[in-house]
Amino acid sequence: MPKKIGNLTLYSVDDLHEMLGISKMTLRTYLREGRLRGRKLGVSWYVTEEAIREYFEEPHQNSSPQKKKKKTENRYIVQGINDLVSETEACDTISEVIEVLNSQAIISLFQVQIVDKETDEITEIIKARDFLEQHA
């Protein structure tokens, strides 16, 4: 059952699986890879109706340049995810993030916040290990 927050409807992976008939594993992969836009709240992924529509629409000519442009406009915050690790490090480039993460003893205790430089909005929070898999 989708969650309603004001006028926003959030669909879980289970909801999408039932509605679309796509396996849960495939949906999680699409979310992790960014093919389907969603947010992770705790351990569960949630997707808006708008993101579902975007996924099934034909790609626009302008969509690729915008994505490339956004990548250059991000900054990154590497931070510990529990009380044992209170470290926080701000980075401007992906290579800086990789360097900071590689210097850590236990990568699973860290996450990376991807922040839009213009709006200062957190666009994604990703586990450190997943970040390294995507960018290393």
C-alpha cells in the first residue's frame, strides 16, 4: 500500500513489484544504479509517481546533457553512520571521496551524501561501498 505524505504518494519496492510485475531485485538494482529515481529511507526504497512516469517515458534529447551537468555541480559529504564514527569530511570531487573512503578501516561505517552545489539540497545518500563500486 503506497504511503501518502500530504499530496505526495510514495511507492515501496513491494508496491512497484505488485503494480508492475518487475522483480524486487531488478527494481532495487534500477534504484541503486539511478535508472529509476527514488530515495532510500532507512533500509527501504521509495519512488514517487512522477519518477515512475519518467522511467517509462521516452528519453528526451536534453536529458543526457542535464545529467552530465548535474554531476559537475555536486559536492560530497563523507560521514560516519553511527555513534562509533563521528567523522565528517566535505569533498568537492569524486576522487577526493574515493581517497577519503580508502583511508578508512571499515568502509561499511560510512555513507556519502551527494549535495547539489546550487541549491544545497541533498540529492542522494549512498552507502560508501556502493559509492566506491559506482565510481572506482
